[in-house]
Amino acid sequence: MKAEHLKEACEAVPFKPFLIHLSDQRFIYIEHQDFLWIIPGGRTIGVANHEGIVRLIDLIHVVSLQFNGGPP
């Protein structure tokens, strides 16, 4: 996955929540664009949840984005 694809998803107007599918079969629900950051350099993203837990994920592990449905 390229950083540009995630940037487009986060900057969509209106924003639509989406799922990020990872290579290890996990899903990450992005409820709001403020919960996802593209780290400078474009190879890593930061994802936060409502509890303030932040995960750093290498984009090589992002398989696809899903724009329908809610959290898994």
C-alpha cells in the first residue's frame, strides 16, 4: 500500500470511516482522520484509538482498505 492511498482516504470530504486490513489478518478501524498519521518518509503510519494507545505500522503490512461496514 502506498502512503498516498491512505492520505486520500483520510482527506476525503466527507470523511468515511474505514478498515485497514493487515498482512497478519488483523483489522484496524479508522473512525476519524485524527486517529491516523503518515509518518514523514511515507513508510510508516501511526494509528491511535480512544484509549490513547498508539501503534506504529510499516506500510508493507497494509494489504487493503475497506470503506463499508463498521469495526470488526
